[in-house]
Amino acid sequence: MNFFRGVISGQAAGPQPSGAETIQKLCDRVASSTLLEDRRDAVRALKSLSKKYRMEVGTQAMDHLINILQTDRSDSEILGYALDTLYNVICNDEEEEQDESEDAVAPLPVSGKHKNVSVPDENAQKQADDLGLQFTDTFVQDPEHVTLLLTLLEEFDFHVRWPGVKLLTALLKNQGPQIQGIILVSPMGVSRLMDLLADSREVIRNDGLLLLQQLTKSNAAIQKIVAFENAFERLLDIITEEGSSDGGIVVEDCLLLLLNLLKNNSSNQNFFKEGSYIQRMKPWFEVGDDNSGWSAQKVTNLHLMLQLVRVMVSPVNSPGATASCQKSMFQCGLLQQLCTILMATGVPADILTETINTVSEVIRGSQVNQDYFASVNAPSNPPRPAIVVLLMSMVNERQPFVLRCAVLYCFQCFLYKNQKGQGEIVATLLPSTIDANSISAGQLLCGGLFSADSLSNWCAAVALAHALQDNLTQKEQLLRVQLATSLGKPPVSLLQQCTNILSQGSKVQTRVGLLMLLCTWISNCPIAVTHFLHNQENVPFLTAQISENLGEDERLVQGLCALLLGICIYYNDNSLENYTKEKLKQLIEKRIGKENFVEKLCFITKHELYSRAAQKPQPVFPSPEQMLFDHEFTKLVKELEGVITKAVHKSSEEEKKEEEVKKTLEQHDNIVTQYKELIREQDAQLQELKEQVACMTSQNEQLQATITQQQSQILQHKDQYNILKLKLAKENQGQSNSQGDGSQVNGLQTEELTQLREEVEELRKQHSLLQTQLGDKDALISSLKSGAAQTAEGPAGGSDDTELLQELEALRSQVQSQSTEIGQLKMERQDLLRRAEVGCSDTLPSSDSSLDAAKMAELESRLGAQTSEMERLKAEVKNLSESRAELEKRLDSTTSTVAILQTEKEKLQTDVQESKKEQDDLLMLLADQDQKITNLKRRLKQLGETVEDEDDLDTRDQTDDDDEEDEDED
């Protein structure tokens, strides 16, 4: 222990050992000590020396420290020391290096020389990085070491979990792909790391964020696993808890992790959108009126938040996914919030620039979002459209370069696949729509196009070219634009003014921008080509530019001039006699040469800046001088380069043949178009007829329903009419005399009693028939019962017959009870008839004189009682009918049961006979075998062999058993 205290305190008694010797002794003590306290002190001493003697500790103590992690799992203190020591050896952070360099100022025990390395140079930093990489390779040689580290992260103890997180982060920084592969195949490896975000200790949670950042770099599989471990929900909750954009560096770490998970990962982007997490981003961009004094951390946080929005709507994503995200951002109000920041005052320049880029990609290709952006006004007096305010910044040379590029990108995205917006921009240049009292977008573009600033010229030309992109109507409309150059001179067209500036020999950037505008303008527009060729100076200027041998900077201008002349050939409709396709090709062959022309044309695609611009739509340039090519223009060059080359090399005969083929194809196309139109018309007619048939069918159904309803109403009216007729007849007869009324009532009662009598007779017949069927069934059951009693061998048959007999007895009792009820009904019927006759006899003597009201009331009451009695009898008859039907069903089931019993009996008899037959066969076989054995024994005895009988063998076996029992007792 004194030795360790000396090492830790730095006090030395006698000659001091060297650093390597000290570390060697500590390693031996770690390996050989049996006491946990000794090993713990040794590891603590190694930790204190690991920064100063990084090389020695790493090379000598690595294996011992890993062994400590494997064996001393029960002691969290020694585990924490071991993990800290490994972290100091492997980590390459600058802070750690500075600490090491400060310690290195002190004299080393080895040589005693002083080294002042407080500011390490690049070589020292490189050596430290190589050292960390070397120790990382040593650690991960066995993948089980990484798995062991993942297991230790499950420990809740702070002194184990925190250094474990830092060590794994350092390993990922040094050997990211290899560690990622090990974690990916480790069971629940990613899930264990995701649990760090739920740790209540902020230090571990924050370092867990840094760990997950390193883990998710450039690994789509791990990114998906982390996302499906509910990472988005947890990270957004942390951002909200920390104050969103006003939060600290923890918010920044969360945003960086979200960018790792979403960038170039379509699966996670879709999961983020479907989980409604886009809606949770809106509160991030709520800024107040007072935007002064933004902290650096807030700027960083908001910048990352804007990048996160851009990741979801990036042009490199699939069009469907981008459109869906753009729709969600508009519906939840995120686009509106971004436009508020765009028009707010006091927003830092870099945040404003990134917001413009974000708005650009949110509206790109989305008609709804583009329409909303066109309606946004700046808070000025008078209000101006946001597009106008942005264009004012773009053509203002005092604005920052990156801001002007962002505005250009925003304008391009606003016009991308937006013919409505293109028409609105071009309309601001037309004479009929110009408002002298306000500044329009067209005026700003024209002003920038002809200003003295070359960057403004280029941006305005490209912006105007996007207003014409893939829009033939606007290309023709722009030919109407007239410009007043100076007082006293006639106005010139915009096309002519562009060519005039080209011929004046301005800067390369200006000429490149104008040439891109002209190429976009006249491509696929024969009318614009005719207008361009109509100026007699344009073609000689182009040929002169192409044919000259100029410097490297002018070769790009020559290539664009060749492209412009080639477009004039390819889209020429031969309306000008002096500049037909054939004459222009002859001019190229004489003045320039076909090979030279094609060489100049191909120089465009060979330019370095062309390749850079073709990569992505956003104009990103390191300096204004390199701003030469537009992304959409590179697509146009790629499309036209091949066809122009072919058009220049073709002869007149080939062109004639091609024209004939084109005419033939056009004729065929016209015929096909006519047939298509005919088919469309027939489809429309067929669809109309189908709709008419469906309409008529529905009307027919409605009419049928109406008819059915009316028929039911007619029947109801008929019934009501008959009832009223009967009532009227009764009233008329009642007025004549009461005798006729009494006879009518008795007549009606007699008729009902006759009907009741017929029903009783019918029930009697059915009852007799049922009795006959029961007798037949009894006879059959009696015969089966006698047969079963003779042949049944088990108790099962008897019990089944007993149950069947019981069921039959129950049926008989039910039939008897039904017969009794029928007899009672008969008696009641007779009594009713008798009472009816008495009633009739009572009414006849009184027919001579008028009945008084009391007798009539008594007769009506008696009639009502008899009627109710009759109804009751009818109900009882109905119940009897139902009971009879149920009885018939039970008889049928009894018959089926008897048949089943008969079948089983026959089967049992067959089985018994077969068993008896097999038993007889076996007895005969046994008798034959005994006879054969007796004969064989007799022959053996005759031959002199000793043959023992079975009785002798049994006696011998018994003797042997007795002998064995005697031996056991001894």
C-alpha cells in the first residue's frame, strides 16, 4: 500500500523508477494480487498515469484491464477505473490532448528532460490519432470485448455507465464501421444504447446523444433500428424540454442525431412523416417581434432545424415523398411560419439565407405552396409581394453573395413546373400590364439584366430563363417586350437588346448568362428562332466568335455561341430564305468547319463548373467568379448536344429523306390522332349512354317502388271500403227490426261453430292415424327387443333398450294426455252447441214483440263470451297441432335410433362369429404343433437321444432356485 501511495502522491524514497517500470509493476500487481483492494489501487494508479504515459499503459495494461472487466464485475469502483483508463488510452479528443500536453511540461522520470508541448503541432496530433487508432484495433480484435462493453452499459451505477459510454463513443470515432458491425449483430445491442436516452442523469443522457451520433453515421440499417426504437419521439421530447431553439447544446446534439437518422434515408423520412412529427416542428420557428440579440447557440440550433426541414423536402428525395412532405408542411402551417421569419426584421443574415433556401425547397414543384408564396406580402408601406422584395436583394450588389444565391434559388423553385407563375412574371414585362407607380418583378429582372454588375446580369438572365423553361407560350409572349434604350430613339425588343449587349464584349459572366437565356428562349420555339435570325448581324457575330482562336476563358463563350447557332439550325422552319437550315450548315462548313464547330460545342460539357452545376439544383458556388452554369441549363445542353451534332453533319439528301419520313410520320400521327379523337368521342358517347341507362334504371326502380306502394294503398282502401260497406249494411238491417239482427248474429255464430266442428273432426282423424303409427312402432320395437335380448352380450345394449322404452312410454303418455285434451274439447263443443240452441230457443218466443234494451244487452254479452271461448278453443287447437308435429319428429328420431341399434347388433354378431372362427383355427394349429413335437420326441428316443419332458424341466428349474436361495442364506 505504501508503494501505491508513493505512486499516486508522487513522493519518492530513494531512486525513482522509470515510467515503464512503474507501469510494469502495477500490471503485475493487477494480474497477481488476490485481494480486490490491491487490484483496485493498482488500476487507480494506472488511470492516473494513463494520460502521461499513454503508450506504455496501452501496450502493457490493455489485456489486464480487459480481464478486470471480465472478472471483477461485482465491484463497480474497479470497473470504473478500468473503463476510465481504457478511455484515456484510446481517446483522441483535443481536450484530452491538451491535458496531456500540459502534463508533459513537467520533467519525465525517464530522462529528466523538459519538453514544452503546450501547443502540439500537427505531427504530434497525427501521432496521437495513430496511437488511438492502434489501441482501438487492439481492443476490437476480439468482438467479444465490444459485446462485454455493451453488457456493462446495462449497469445503473454512474461510475460504470458513464465511462462505458465515453469509451464506446471513442471506439466509434476511431473505428466506426467495424464497431457498428459488431453492435448490429449483437442481440439487443442498439436497444441497450437507446436506453441511455431515458436515463434520469443528464450527463449520461447527453453523452448518450453523442454516442448515438457516432453510431448512426453512414449506416442505414442502424438508422432504421434506432428510428423504430422510438427515437423520434424521445428526441423531440428532449428538444421541447430543453427550450427548442432557445435551448443549449443538448438541443444541438438532438438535432444532429435527427439529421443523421433522416438524411438520405427514405424509410426513416416516411416514418417521420407518417408519425405526424412534421407538425411538431412548427413551434420551433415561432419568433417574436424583437429579434435582436440572438445568441450563437440559438443561431446554431435554428440553422440545424432549417436543415432538418430541408432534408424532408430535398430534391434528391423521391418526388412522391417530397410532395407528401410539402403538403403536410403547408397543412400544419410550417410554411406560413417560415415565410413569417422570411419577412421579419432583425433576423441574422445566415439564418435568413438558410430560411430562404428552406422555403425554396418547400415550394419547389408544389402548386399549392407556390400559389401561397406568391400571395405573401412583406410588411412594408405600401405592401409589396415577397417575390419583389427578394428580387430587389438579388440584383443589389451590396447584399452578401450567399444571400443573392439563395434568392435566385428561391425564384427558380417558385417557377419550377409552375406555368401559372411563369405567366405572371412574364406578364409584368408586357406593355399592357406595366404599372408605373409600382416596382414589378419584370422591371427588376430587366434592370438587373442590363446593370453594370456582372453577377446581377447573370442572376437576372438565369431567373428570366426559368420563367421560360418548358413554356412555349411565354417564349412567344416575351418576344412582344419592347425596351426604351434612350430618349429620341425607337424602342428595341428584349431579344435584340440581349444580342446588342453580347456584341459589345462585356464580361465573361455577363455573356455566359445572356447566351444561356437566348438558348433557353429560342429552343423548341421556331418563331423565336425566326426573330433571332431576322437581325442580319446575329449570325455573322456568332460565326466570328466561334471561328476565332481566343484564350481559355473565351472558349466557354465560343461553345455557347456554337450551341446557340446549332439551335438556330435544329429548330429552323426555313421561313427566312437567307437563313435556311442548308444555308446555315454551308456557312458553318465554309467559315468554321464542321469538326471545329463540334469541338467548340463539346467544350461546354467538358468544363469543370458544368459538372458541378449538373449535380444539384441549388446554385452553390465558392466565389462569384465561378458562378457560370445553371442546373436546368445543363439539362438542356445534354439534350441538344447530340441532336445538333447530327443535324450539322447531315447532308441535304439525308435531310430530305428525314423530312419525308417526318412528313410520313406526321401523317401517321395525324391519322392516329384522328382515331384517338374518334375513340375518345365514342368513349364519351358510351359513357353518356351508360349514365343514361343508369339514370333510367334508377327511375324505373323508383317507379316500380311507387307502383308497389300505390297497389298496397289501393288494397288498404278496398279493405276499408268493404268494412264500411258491412257497417252500413248492419246499420240498415238494425233499423228494420231487432229480430233480423238477432238472427244474423246467431247465424254468424252458427257458421263459426260449424267451422270449429270441422276442425275438431280433422284433429280426430289425425289422432287416429297417429295412434295407428304408434302401434306399428310398438310392434317393431317389441320384435327388436326380443331379438336383442337373445343376442346381446354386454350391458350397453340393455341400457340403450331401456332408455328407448322409457322414451316410448313418455311418448305414449303424451299422446294419452293429448287424447284427454281432445275429449275435453269435444265435451266443451257439445256444451257450446247446447248453449247455442238454448239461446236460439230463448230468442224465438220473443220475436213477436220488440225486445227491450236489457235483453239485447244480455244477448250481446253472451255472444261476446261465446266468441272469446271460441278464440280460446282455436288457440288450444293450434297448440295441439304443434304438439302433434313435435310428436311426429320424436317418432322419426326413435325410428332412426332403432335402425342404428339394429345395425350395431348385426355388426356385433358378425364380430363374434369371426372371433369364434379365428379361435377354432388357432386351436387346430396348436393341436397340430403338439402332435409334431410328440412325434419328434419319439423319433429322438428311438435314435438313442435323451429327451426330457416338460415335467422334468419344471422339476429341474425348481431345484436350481432352491439351491440359489440356500447360497444366499449362507
